Amino acid sequence: MKRTTLAAIALAVTAGLGLTGCAGAAGPAEPKAAEGKTRLTVSVWNYEGTPEFKALFDGYEAANPNVDIEPVDILADDYPQKVTTMLAGGDTTDVLTMKNVIDYSRYANNGQLQEINGVVDKVGKDKLAGLDAFDMDGKYFAAPYRQDFWLLYYNKDLFKAAGVDDPKDLTWDQYTALAKKLTTTGADGKKVYGTYHHIWRSVVEAISAAQNGKDQTSGDYGYFEDQYNTALDLQKSGATLDYGTAKSQKTSYRTMFETGQTAMMPMGTWYIAGILQAKKDGKTNVNWGLAPMPQKNDDGKVTTFGSPTAFAVNKNAVHSDEAKKFIEWAAGEEGAKAISKIGVVPALQDDAVKDAYFKLDGMPTDDLSKKAFTPDATALEMPVSDKSAATDKVLNQEHDLIMVGEKSVTDGIAEMGKRVKSEVLGQ
């Protein structure tokens, strides 16, 4: 397996632009696959630090020895913009990894992806969690291979030291009180926070939308108020690292949890693979567990939010048939087995997959952790719409201002609604 960096793509695009208008001119030579093999290119982010890609690619190559997969590696933070630029420039990468549904919606609506209804039908529509996010009026332009959702990570040793029970069936009010109780400062001056909320707006807004049954593209955001008040109360009390510090210092949520700087942390299931690997590598000794996300109501139902990750076929793919074959394998049973082995939650979900998941070395096996893995409802992190990307931009900007105290919750929410209605919805 070879690896293509974005620098190589930039060189190829630049060379191609320089030849525009030169009839019959040949573009830059592409890397060749081994003799007799198909060279399948797949866009990825942070290849070395995202083990699911290697697991899938190695597994597919082993099952299909006539194929060489070449990852097109892009920096994680740059990924959406770089793929957008690549597609606008006519890039021919075969398979495109859809990091989020917002970008998927834009690419599909722009006609930059191939329809793959046949692939989805072969895998089985009823088997793929998160598939609805890719339904564009009955057409599918990507198929999910993993389905993440949010739950609560917690440090069992810190709970035990504080003499409190594990975080079972918490409401947000109970969670806030618990976070304050678990916040301590040692004799050495080192502070341990009761919880850590990362800077992503979803920590406040997506969970609020999910638990209130609301649509984040509607332009009406009064339902955000309680969740913002909770987040700001935790910050003001010192029970979580303040937003401004976390953002300016580019705080790593992994570092916060793996070094014991926080007792709790709402986060997605994708982190399970990371913490299992960190434990295996001896980089952390945190004694961890999982619990359901805190809830708005105490009715015993668990509602959370999540987002699928998918593969799509580039409209300009060089090897369209092989790309579709790869996606069918990755989204199907064999792909699910490959990523389950490293702690990644597959989109193909059944009891056998879940049972195998909790047999992984290092996974917590207590009843609370298993309950966390089976929420009653998982809402989409952001609705699929041609308005999603523009709405997300506005909500992110206003989220920053609320969390750093430049706007009150009331004023910030009002401005969100005003801007989305005027700038995005045209009202």
C-alpha cells in the first residue's frame, strides 16, 4: 500500500492548470500499481493516527489481491476544505471518505458524487445504522461504514476516591452537581476538573436539539437556552476548563482524560479506539468506564446524538466499479469485523457485533458501560440539507461569542436565529 500526500496532489493540480489550453498535452504521470493490479485511491485524514483506514485497506487487499489501495492523506483539520478544492479542480481520486454529513450534502447536491443505490441494496438498508443521513430523495451517494454516537466517559478511580457512585441515569442537573463535587485541587496545586466539555458547539447544541426533538436548520433556537446555561454554570464554577483557555491552548480532550485531569467527559464513541490503543501502548493507566449521556428528562429513556462516516465514489473516479466493490465490502460484514477489532463502532450493527466489541482487550465490561452502548434514540448530529453548511458556520460563530462571554445566552441565541433566517433561509 502506497500513500499519496496532499503535496503530491497540489503538484499534480498545479501541473494540470499549467497545461490548460494545450491540446494533446499529457498530465503528470500517476504512481503505478504493481503489475496486473488496480490502483484504487482513497482520500483519508491523518492516516497514521486513524487506524480504521489501515484495518480496512489491509483487509480489502488481503481479500482482493488484484488491488493496491493508495491512501490520499490529508491533515484532519484541513480535510473538508481540501476535498472541496480537489473536487472543484476535477480530481480523480476514486473513493472519497465523507467525514461528516454536511460536506456529503454539499458534494451530492453539486453532482460531484456517483449514485450507489446498488451498493446500499447489496449491503442491506435495514442493517446500516445512520443510512438515513445519506438518503437524497431515494438516492444514495455514499454508504456509512461506521456510526458514532455520544456518551459519557468517566474515571472510575476518581469516582471511588470521592466516594460517589458511578454516573448512572443522570439528568443534566445531577450531572452538574456531580461535576462540582468531583472538582478538586491537590496539595501540589494540580487541579482535577469534575468534567471536561470540548469546544465543539455540538457539546451544547446537538445534544440540546436531540433531547428536545428540534431541527438545527430551522432558525429557531430558544431550546438551546437550558444547555448553554448548564455549560456556562460548569465553567463559572470551575468544574470544567473554561472555553477560552481550551480554545486558545488547543487543549486535547484525550490529554485531559488520559492524564486524569477530568473525572467525566462527554465524547463520541470514536474515542474508544484511541483510548484502547493508548492503554495498549502504555501511554495511560486511566481506569475508565462508559455511561449514558446525561438527559433532559428522568423518564429512563436515553437520547443522544451521533454521526455516521461514509465512503463515496468520486464522479470523476478512474476506477468506479472497483470503488463500488470496495465500499460494499467496507460497509458490509467483513468491513465491520475489521474495524470492530480495533474498537471502532461499525455502521453494520447487530447483537453479534456488540458482543464481539465488549470482548476487546481493555474494554470495560460492567453493566453501565454496556448500557451506554445501547441508547434508545440517536439523533443525527446535524440534519442533511443544502442549508446545513451555511447554518453550521453561523452557529459556530455565535457559539464562540456566547462561550467566551462576549454575548449573553439570550442575545447570542437571538442573533443565531436572526442570522440563519436572513443569511441562510432568505427570510
